[in-house]
Amino acid sequence: MTNRKKIYKLVLNALAKRDMTREKLLSSVTEQLLGACTGGTCPVGKVSEARGATGAVITEMLDTGVVISEGEILALASSKPIALRAESCEKEIISLLSEKAMSKREIRDRLVRHFGTDKTSSKHDDNILFTLIGQVLKRLVGFGLIVIEDGDYKIAPEKAARLNDITEYAALKSELMARIHSKGGEFFEHFVLTLLSKHFIKHGKTVTEGYVTGGSSDGGIDGIIKTTDSLGFRENHMIQAKNRLELTSETAVRSFYGAVCAAQGSRGIFATTSDFHPSARSFLEGIDNCIGINADMIFKLACECQYGVKKHGDKYVIDTKIL
């Protein structure tokens, strides 16, 4: 049995007994992996390696729906739910509304059938889908792409002429984020570090150093980028990168901000392939040296820096050398 398979089985066995927090699950599985070699008798590197491998498997199980999260508590799903992404919902909503105006209920019914959440016994994926639909509709109305008329959502008349471009844009964003997501957490950490470094350079800063910290004992900081500007001001940008489907909680953001302050970072950047819970976004808006980057912003930066996507004629396409 490979180490991954062993970890997978240990996680299933642990959660079959009781639901628990991610930290308790990490500790429980790590102890079982290391056996007698625990506590002060085990080299720090070996413990870190075991926790890192366990964390990667837990994230994979969360992303594929084998494990679900209710707040801070992890549990086994009663049946494997459908993995859902906001970008996929956005793409399908734009496609539906390009056909005709629809009520929110009609959109929900169509997407439930499209993604197949009506065929699973668990209601967890249905609830996630309904939440995503609400968030996407609100965002698209805010962007002015769609409007509400007599209770129905429709493409804004002034946007209709550019609908093909908008549809292609949504499809490309969905494909980019799906490809990034499929490559796992370690890839995303390196991707974000490179993307942000290119962004800083493009906007006049010199990147003097940039690296992924790595490991489960990184203190909540996944990467660091050091920059100087034309006047010689130096800044340390502390980065956390989470490749996941779930909304990032306020607790996670507060923990990261605490790590940034403890490390005396100039700036904090929390990057996620999903989005932020409203309370997490509210917290970020209340501080001036820490920001959140969601899937929308990652896509915009990728287009701006042509990293992950590239120009092909007058259109953007996936850069398959990177993804």
C-alpha cells in the first residue's frame, strides 16, 4: 500500500468514528503514520513530512467531496457530492441567459440538472450550488452584465452585442481555474508566487527575492516576495495560497493576518482559487496591509501578465506549457 493510500484509509477510519477539526484529524493520522515515533522521539523533519502528506490528502478528499466541512468541523459525506466551482456556475448562467430571461428558480432548476446534484443523496452539494448561484448572480448584476426585470434575470441590452466575447471570457476563466485546481496545492503556491512577481515587475517594482516556504510548519506563510521600488523602499510580501473549492473563512484570514504581523511582513496577500466568506471580506476591508485575491482576480492577473494564459491573435488562450 502506498503512503497516500494508507493516509486515505486512515482519514476514512478516523472520520467514520467521529467528526473532528482539521487539526485534530491531522494529529490523529500523523500519530498513526509514525507509530511509536511520536512527540520528542521523532525528528522534526519526519513529523513535518507526515503532516504535510496528510494535509495534502485531506485537501484532496475535501475537493473531491469525499470529506465535507461544516464550519471548522470535517466529516465524511454520506455519498460523494458533486464538486462545484463558481466559475463553472458563472459560465452556465451566462449561457442560460443568452437563450432567454429566467427567474432565479428556473436558473437553480436548470443548474441542478446540469451539474447532477439532484442525483446525489446528500443535500450538501445542492446547498453549495444554491449559494454559488446567489453569489454569481449578485456579482454579475454588480458588474452590469445582467439586469433584473420583472423578477427575471436577463443579459443587459448594452452587453448583448458583446455576448460572444463575454461567453468566451467566462469559459476561459472556468478552464484556467479548473486546470489550476487539478494540479493541487503545491503547484498553486508556486503559480501564485510567479504570477505576483510578474505583476510587481510589470508595475515598476524590482523583485529581489521570491520563494515558497513549504511544509506544514511554515507558520501560516506559504511564500514570500521581497521587492524594492524606484526610491529604494523595501517590502516583504507574505503570501498564503489555498487551492480549494470552499469559501475562505474569516478565521482563516485572521490567522493568516496574525502570522503576517508576527513575521513583521509589510503586506499580506491571501490567494484562493475560490472566494471569501462575506465576514472574511469585511475583515480584509477593515485592515490596510492585507488583501484577498480570489479566482476572479487570479484570472485578471493571469491575463495582464500573460502567465497561465497567453495572447493568440486577438484572443486569450490557455498556456499549455504552464498548465
